[in-house]
Amino acid sequence: MPEDNRSGRGDRRPQRGGPAGNRQGPRRDQRSAPRTSGPNRARSSQPRPHDEAKPSGPPIPPEIEARQLAPEIRGELTTLDRATADAVARHLVAAGELLDEDPEAALAHARAARARSGRIAAVREAVGIAAYACGDWAQALSELRAARRMGSRSPLLAMIADCERGVGRPERAIELGRSPEAAQLSGDDADELRIVVAGARSDLGQHQQALAVLSTPPLDPARTGETAARLFYVYADTLLALDRRDEALQWFLKAAAADTDGATDAEERATELS
């Protein structure tokens, strides 16, 4: 797909420690990423003999417990025997904990879980999310589609559409934005898809259409939070692509004000333009 120099960390790809790629994708939904069931993780040094059984995978830190996995995801593992379910759960927990700091390691754990339980939606979803974080758009697309076919309850459409962009099919991403499933999205989930569809329009050089996508419904500059900041950022970047510099500056400033978690470089972009 076409790459631009400053399409912004509000557009597509998850950041991995620097400006390389310089894009950020849909925020991973909290249910989608394997997670712990509480803030205080239990720790244990007890040996786990079943972890040595085939199929193998990366070693799991001894402090990782199956019970750290969210209850609704653990519920999907009840069709497995106890030892397998425990190993799968621990690999999923490890994948979730490593996702931001070491996505390659997270992907290895997710694949190990898939090797033991490839017919469970949450497992395929975990592989897809980790592959997405690694920038492996083709693998992410395959796994996320499989998770959706298996009945995943997570809002995966924006990530799937973004993977279509990643494999060079922006037109397909735009089609997904028009789908009945897209019409059912609301709130941040709908905004994440707007960001992706606008990016697909920009990939095709259709900046005016991208602007229309981002401004329907109209943006609320009073909003705050990561999704709002990224939405404002992409809007500003699109204005800049249309040579509307003064308006772009104002929206970069709005993005910086909304960005309470430092998810974008909106403040730096505003400084460059001012």
C-alpha cells in the first residue's frame, strides 16, 4: 500500500518503540487481548509438568497462572481437557502481558495456544491481534476472520479492515465500512472504523472523501481520550494533505488537548506547523 511520510500516529499501525512506520491502528479492545482477571496477579513457583508435553512452545514464566485469564475467555476453554486448558490459558495470559513490549514473543505464545486449541475463537483472536501488533497483516487477517467465523464477540471489524489496507486492498476496507456490521457499531468502535476507512481513502489519494468520512457525524472538539485524540489527529493530517494548513494546526492542537495518555505526537505536529 502507498506509504506517506507523515500520515501520523493516529492512523493505523501500533507503534513499536519509535516513529518507524509512523502509523497506529485501531485500539485493541480490552476483551480482545488476553488479560488477567484482576489487578493482583497470583504468583507461584510450582512446577507444571504438562507444560513440557507436546506440542511445545516458548517457556511460560512460572508466575503466570491460568486463573489470570478473563473468566469469559476461560469459559471458551471448557471443551479442552484440564491440562491442555491450563497450558492454553497460561500461553494466552503471557501473550497478553507481552503484547505491547514484545509483540513477537506475544505472537509465539499465541501460536503455542493455537497449536493446542485451534478451534476456539478466543485463541484465534489472540493470534490475530498479536500478528497485527507485529505488522503481519496477512496472518492477522486470516486469524481475525477465523475468530469472527467461530463466533467471536469482540468488535474486530476495524482491525480486519485495517489488515485489508495492510495487504494492499484499501478498496476492500472501504467496502467493509459500508457493511451491515459496520452500521451496527457505535461509540469508539465506530470511530475506530472511521479512522481506518478514512486512511483507506487517503491511500487512494481521495483526501476529500477521507475528510467527509471523518466528519460524519461531525467531530466534537470537547471530547477527550485516546480514540478522540486519534480521530482529531487523522482529521488534522487529512486537512494538511489538502493544503488547509491553518485548519490542520487547530485540529492538531485539539488532538493534543484530547490526548491525555500521549497516544499521538499531536503536540509535536502542532509545534511544527505553528
